[in-house]
Amino acid sequence: LAETGIHTFSVTDHDTVGAVADVAAVAPANGMLAISGIQITAVEHERDVHVLGYFFNPDHGALTEFLAAQRAIRIARVRAIGERLAALGLPVDLDPILAPDSANSGRSIGRPKVARAMIEAGHVADTREAFDKWLGRGCPAFVPRAGAAVEDVIGIIHRAGGLISLAHPGRTQIDMRIEAPAASGLDAIEVYHSDHDAAAVARYRDLARDLGLLVTGGSDYHGDPSYGIEPGGASLPPADWARLYDARERHAGR
């Protein structure tokens, strides 16, 4: 990351803060600032809504309990997906990622790990094929997610002292549903993202302005070359970072 010119970053793993302490420990040695981050999957009408949390206390008690419940839901979903794949004649070995203590390990599991298991079993060439043919919404092995409402996730992160941003709206196509979370305390929109072209950036900047929201940005890098995304591929302009950081200081005691 340091070699790309990035000096401030956040690791936003899904439903876990397992990496927050690790990256905070190594960042200073590389001349970088790491802030706490997470991506939490909320659910609205059986559809995933990804929200990003920043600047929060990762050891906050209510957040810790909430994330353990989120991980338990993820485990149940992965088991159900595994059963569907087996019924479709595509058995995969999920034992390594479904250890008995998975819900309490601080690590989060989900469909990307199922996709990698499918690659190891020889069923697909890469994770993109796994999602496009089998694991994505509308595909044969798709299992709808259960989980917390967006408003509940906003409340949890706020109580832990953090700020909430709506993740990659251009990917999830939820423009018409942004006003409700904005009225419930949403702090920002992820305007800069690897899937957002110049037109999308302009559209979401305008929407953030109209709704009185801050702006965030990130590459959404998953460490998987098949996605064609590199760390630092999308980042936040300094002026927007300054406004975000100022808001963090104003709301830290909220």
C-alpha cells in the first residue's frame, strides 16, 4: 500500500474487526495512518445493503456482540449454500472454513470463500465465474441473507463512536432508497469506488450534497486478481478526507 502513495487507509472486512489491530500496529512503520473500519451487511427486503463504518471503537461491547451474531448468520448461510451446491452436483469441502469456533474467532466467512472452495474442487475457473453462474442473486445456489436493518447498523456504529457511509451505491443500484437511511443518521456516501465511472462520481457527489452527507471512497480491493481491482485504485480526495475527519471529531462523543 505504501508503495502506491497511499498514506491513510482503512481495512473494511465484512462483519469483523479482526484485522483492525493488526493493521494499526504495522501502519506507522510504513509512514501510514490506519483508521478503524468495517463493512457490515444489512438487509432490506431480502437484499444486501452494505454500509461502511469508520473511526469507531472496535472493542465496544454492543458492537462486539452484534458482530458475533452477524458472523453466526453468515455461517448458517454458507452451510445452506453448501447444501445447495451438493444437490446441484457441485460438492465442495467447507470444513476448513466452518470450524466449530468460527462465530467466535473474530473472522468472517461468506460467499467469496465458498467461491474459492469451488475453484479448489475444479467446478469453476475463478471467483467471478462462481458468482456469475452459481452464487450470485438469481443463480441456482443463491441463498438470501438474513440480518439487521440498515437503521440498526447505523445505531450500532454510532454508539461505538463511529461514522457510517453507504457503500458502492452504483454497484447495488439503490439510489431511490438512500433517503431513508439518510434520515436515520447516515453520515456519508461512498462516492469514489472502483465500479464508479466519472458520471457516477458526479451523480453521487450531487446526491451527497443534496442530502447533506459527507463523501467517502475506497477501492473495495478483495485480494483477488480475477476482480481486476488494485489497492488504491479508488481513493478519497484530501479535501473530502479533511471534512470526514472533522466530522469524526465532532461526533466522537455522540
